[in-house]
Amino acid sequence: MSFDADPRPTGTLLSDAVNQLTRLVRGEVALAKAEVAQNVKSAALGIGLLVGAVVLVLVGLFILAEALVVALGELIGDGWAALIVGIVILAVAGLLAMRGLNSLKPENIAPSRTLANVQADAQTIKENVHNGDHKH
């Protein structure tokens, strides 16, 4: 195995290493910003779904209240139909709320791909530094 020494001075090599590390960090920061922006959009969708769920809950409660009034007024008849409709609307609102809350979980917002890239970069740097120590 032959080892060709780099003819550049140590200062230049260190400067190049620092520049490369700086570029790497800047790239990872840019990736993190992009990933967080994408995850915030997903969170915004979750918030929209929650707003939809709240609206449906209010409508469902209104229908259930109306159904209760009608049911109590007539004891049987049209009120039960309104009661069933109110229950169905509340069930749909529950599904929307669960989906919206799932979109807002911290693990769905965190920049997981960037973290994985940073860990891989750190491992590569460690391996290169470790292997560089054994080439001398």
C-alpha cells in the first residue's frame, strides 16, 4: 500500500477541512429548515382538520339538542331521526379530530431526515479521522 503525502501545507489542509465542514453544516441547516417548513405545512393541515372537527361537533350538538327537544316533545317520531343524524355527525367529527391530532404529534413535525443525515455525517467524519490516524 502506498501513501502519497499531500504537498499542501498543513495550514491549507486545515483551512480546507474547516471550509468543507462549514459547507456541510450550512447544507444540513438548510435541509433542516426545508424539512421543518414541510412539517409545519402538515401541522397546518392537522389544525385545519381539528377546526373542521370543532365545527362538526357544534353542528352535531345543535342537532342533538334539537333531536332531544323533538323526541321529548313527541316521545317518538321525527326526533329519533335527528338523533341518529347527530350521532353520525359526531362520529365523523371524532374521526377528523383523531386524524388531526395524529398530524400534530412531535415526531411528525421534527426534522427526522435531517437528524439522520447529521448522524451519518458525524459517523463518516469519525471513520475518516479514525482511518486517517492509522495511515501514518
